[in-house]
Amino acid sequence: MGGFFGSADELRLFGIITVATLGTFASWVFIRVKVMGSDLLPQAGPPGEFTWTTLALSLWYFGGLVLDGWAHTHGVVDEAFFTPWHAIFYSGFTAFAGFIVWTLWRLADAPISFTPAGMKTFLSGMPKGYGPAVTGMVLFAIAGFGDMIWHALFGIEGGLDILLSTTHLMLAAGMAIGVMAPFWASWHHPHEDEDTFSGQLPAVISLGIMMSVMTFFTKYAHLQNLNLSEICQGKGSTVAAGAEKCSTILKGQGSSMTAVYDTGGLLLGVISMEIQAVIMVGITLLFLRRWKPARGSLFTLFTINGIAVVFLSPGDLKDIPIKLLLPMMTGLMAEVLVVKVQPHESALRMRSFGFLLAFLAVFIWWLCMLWAYGFAIESSGLDIRFAPLGWTIHGTFGAFFLAGCAGAFISLLMHPPEVPLPSKG
């Protein structure tokens, strides 16, 4: 048997992975609750075992998505739906959803009624902050069933269509909403250790996973997920000579031909900088709105996201440690900015933080490109271009500035000026 359902071996492997992973988790829950006496219920105060269990399930859940994305990126999937990657992905969701429903059932004061009022009462039993997990869980379940039907009708997506499929976007939305549960729970439940790294870690991990879902589904506009040939502008000049498939467009009349630099790469680069600046600064400022980051919190946030990004980037897996240096450097830079700029002190400092975070992030990326591919300058009069992208001096620093402006704009939306009270009279 092949086609949509896969071969007999694929179906067998799908079943083995699903049963083994869910069986392992169920056994762990049984041991913790029945043998060791843990209640595994939400508790007030610092993050407890329930929170860490939810985070572990979120990582399992999201890890399946990353593995599936890696499989598509590196061409190790076929037309079947029941793949090993889907097994990890959907078993992670099943464990996450099952744990939440089981918790709701244990917290319920009365037997479950399947009337609208009864279901509302049942769902409202989850402690504050975990309501989004239920919403995300329902949306994901609907999208997962729809995705199977979609694949059966229209086949397995390829290329950019993977990220634009309606059911895949619904899956992304359900996942992003669901994995934010520990973050919102931490938001709503202050405790004495919330200014420490360990006290902020659950919120950081939860936010990092959600950020990774967003960067996963915008990987077509993420600088680390694009090849040099896709964003270079020099295209045929000596500056961009190392960029594969960076050809020059020739135009002219008769025997006179002129090289024309294609601006498509520059446009994609600028768009990628601005889109990721919005995501990066928005996520960071959401965290800063509730907490003053402990040392290491922002570094951890960017590293979690960086692991997901570089795992999906083109190239060999052995290059991942080197590629991970960029998000780690960005995380360190964010830590320094928080200390030096003090964004909580005033609106101007908050705007400056948003601008500098986005500006310096793309500047660090550019420096890494120079380190990886070499630096050179090509000039013809006042036309100056830098290697390896072949972007002009105007385009290069203008792109950095626009990314910074996007960050400053997001800071204005996240922390707008106070609305004055209406005057009397």
C-alpha cells in the first residue's frame, strides 16, 4: 500500500512511534501520580511540576513541527501523510491536549455536561492563563483533521506552498495559541521569584516556542533561511562573484551591452529584515511589558528561537553549531541593550531600545556574512558596493535603518503614550 496513506513500513513506523511516545508519557504520569503521589495540578507561586510538564509537552509538540519542516526542506518526505515526522508532531499534540483535558476533568467540581452551558463551566475550570491552551487545542484538532482531508484531495504541498496552506496556517495558529499557556499563566500569577532567571524561565521557554512558530511560518522572509544567491544584488559583478546563480541582466542596442543589477535580491533582503524586526521586537517588548529581564532571560529566548531557525535553514546539519552563533550573539546584544538603555525608564528609552535591537540584529547578521563569505569593495565613481551581497552603500545602511524604524514603530504600538483624560466643561 502506498500513495497518500504510505507504504506498509511507513504505517508501521508511524504506529510504533505514536504508541511508544504516548505510552512512555502515560507511564510517566501514572508513576508520578499513582506511585510517587504527585498531584500534577496547577499551583499558586513559583512554577511547579504542572508548568514544567506543560512546557515539556510544548517542546515535544513543537519539535515534531521542526522535524517535519526539516524533512520538507531537505527532501526526505514523499506523498504520504503518515510519516515519522507527522507521528512525532501529532503524538505531541495528543499528549498536550490529553494532559490539558485530563487536568480539567480532575479540577471539575461536578460531572461533565455536554450542553453548551456545561462545556463552558468545564472549560472555565482551568486556572487563569491556561484558557488559550484549550482554544489552541480545539483549533489545532480541527486543522489537523482538515489537513489530512486537504492532503487526500490535493496532495502534499511543496516549496513555499507548505507555509501558505490554509490548514497549515490553522495548525500554526492553534499551536502558537496553545504553547503560550505557561507564558500567560506566569503573567497572571506573580510570585516572589519572578525576578530571577529560574522564575522567568517557563515564560521565556513558552514565548520562545511561540516566537519559533512565527519565524517557522515566515521562513521565506528570514535572512538565515535564505541562500546568498536569493538576496544578492551585485549579480555578476566582481563583488558578488562568489554567489552562485547571481547572474547579470544584460541590456543594450547593437553591439553595446550594459550590465543591469537586478534589485530583486535587495528587495527580498529588506522585506525580510523588516518582517523579522517586527516579530523580534514585538516578542521582546511583550516580555519586557511584564518583567524586568533577569540576566540570561533574553539570551535564552533568542537561543531557543535560533535553534529552531538554524535547524530549518538550508545546508548540512553539521553547520548548525556555527549558524547558531548569530542568534546567540543577538541574544547577548539584547542583554547588553537592556542594561545600557534601560527601556523601562521612559518612552524615549523604549523607542531607542526597539530601534537599536532591530538595527543591531541585522548589522550583526551582515558582519557574519562578511566573515563567512569575505569582504570586498567595488566602486565606480560614487557607486560603492560591498561584498558578498553586492548591495550599494545606500541600500546596505538604508536597509539597516528601515529595520530599526520597524522596531521603533512596534515599540510605539506596544507602549503607546497615555491617552489624556477628556477635559471638563
